[in-house]
Amino acid sequence: MPAKTAVRRTLAVLAALPLLTLAACGYGSEAKDDDTTAKVAAGAQKIDGLDSVKIGYFGNLTHGTALVGVNKGYFQKALGATEAKYQVFNAGPSEIEALNSGSIDIGWIGPSPAINGYTKSKGTNLRIIGGSASGGVKLVVDPKKIKSVKDVKGKKIATPQLGNTQDVAFLNWIADQGWKVDAESGKGDVSVVRTDNKVTPDAYKSGSIDGAWVPEPTASKLVAEGAKVLLDEADLWPDKKFVITNIIVSQKFLKEHPKAVEAVLKASVDTNKWINANSDAAKAAANAQLGIDSGKELPAAVLDPAWKSIQFTNDPLASTLNTEAEHAVKAGLLEDPLLTGIYDLTPLNNVLKAAGESPVDDAGLGVK
């Protein structure tokens, strides 16, 4: 079987299977109610006649807009008497499956799962409707074994999952160094070890990996264990900006409930404005929500550097998503995708206009 074919079949299997560790709902755990979550205001009206809007996100700081928006009640406030319901996911494929099945309506997700979901459905299942975060990804290494870029050759470096956003970025970086790695097996001049972010710190402590190309807060967790930052991925991008988290919606929900979509986007824009004006309070709110969702908050030694490296933005940075897709094609992980139509930024730009802010661009990949 040709290598590229094998990789694509592997990715198809990954995309089709939810994680076995997820909760009994089949896709993700339901976020717990807490006193910090806004209650429905007296006399509030339902939006689009909906009883609820189901929102998905990850328990990662790169999903800080969602964490803060849930914790401070921005989504519920925007939705009025329509209940905001939440599910927390551990991986992109399971969130895409939940979106496809109708278990969620809107979700915060990384670029690679969005690209894979869109291309596998031949452009029928989702739209990217907004940005959320840039940055927050680093190559962290054991300083005793790796002192410079050239020392990465021959070492074992973890990424979160075959074909995920960080895996694609690391494979592209390896190729830029002139080194060769088989994308599917991860074997070659560098050993790419696909490791769940929850396991990566223990793998580092045990010596089974020499470093990792990972998002926050995993990168800062490794630094707390003695690792050093060798590279911040932001330094590889123009203006040090690249998309790490998007907002997606099912096309069916977008068509049938546009007012609800705009309400969630308004909440996201309001949340980002508050985050950027109140960084310390926002950091605390995000951490509090992580504690509610997972049962454990992050220590300051991990939280502070991780939060500092993430930029929260309404701009989906569409040109960088296109570049990330090109990287996946170059690595042999994706057929040359047809991404035209993956964006519909009209609802977001309506919200931004009403807020007196500048519109954002879809880099020619918007719905026609």
C-alpha cells in the first residue's frame, strides 16, 4: 500500500472514532453548572424559538475565549432565555463527530480538525464563522540532551496526535530542516511520538521522550518539569500570528438559526474584549473554569507563562489556515483540499460592525 494512502486511511479512522475516555454521552463531558455561570435574566426571550444551543470546546488555555465566556456567563447572557449547554472535548475528531450528529451546534476547535472535517464531508458539514486564538504552541526540550536546533535530529519528540495541528506543524518544520520522517510511522531522522497531552508530562519525566511540540498549557507543564523552550511557533509566522483556535458551526444550524449564531458570536466578541482589557482577571476565570470542568486548576508556575503566550482575537487569520492546509499536503497527510466555502464570516462581521470594530477577511475562502 502506498505510504500516502496508508496515512489517509489512518486519518480517516482517527476522524471516525470518538476517544474511548470520553464520558457516557459519547462525545465529551458536560460542563458543570457553577455559581459563576450567568442565569437566565427575568423576562428574557428565547432566540429563534430554541430551548438550547449546544456549545463545544476543549479544556485547553488555547480555548480561553470559551472558558472565560462560560465562566463569566457571556454566552448565557447573549442567548437570553435560550439555555447555553456545554460539552468539553479532548480531541478534534470527537468534536467533529458531535457536530455532524447534532450533539453540538457550535464549537471551538483547532484548524486541522476543521479542515479535515470540511474536506471529508466534501464541504457539506461545517463553516468556520470566527477566530478565537493565535499562538500558544512551543517546542520544548530536555536541555541536557538538546541545546540547539541541530540536536533535535535523532531525538524522540512528542506531538498530540497523528495529523493534528501541532503534528502537521512539526512535520513541516522537520522538512524545513532538510530531515526526513515517514509521516505515518513517525520514524526517520527524528522520532515523532504521538502522545496524548495528558500523558506527555509523565512521558517526559520518565525519559521516554526528549521533548514535545505542544499547545499550552502542556508546554508550560513540561517547563515546570525542567524542560526549556527551544522554539515558539509564533516566531515562524508573519507578524507572529497563526490560527490555533477557530469557531465552527454546523451548516444546518447556521441556516436554520442565524440569530442564535450571531448571539454566540456576540458573546465571543464581548468575551475577547473583556479578556484583552482584563488579562489577569481573565486568566483567573479561565483557570477557574478548567477547575470546574476537570476538577483541577493549573498552578501559577504553569498558568502564567502559558496565558502570556496566547493572543485572543476575533480574526480567524484565514490565510494562515490555508498555509497550514498546504503544510498537511506537503507532509502527505491530506489530499490537496478544496477549501473555498469553509468560511462564512458574514455573521461575525455583522457583530463587529454593530460593535464599531473593523471587519475580518476570509482570504478568498468564503462561501460564494
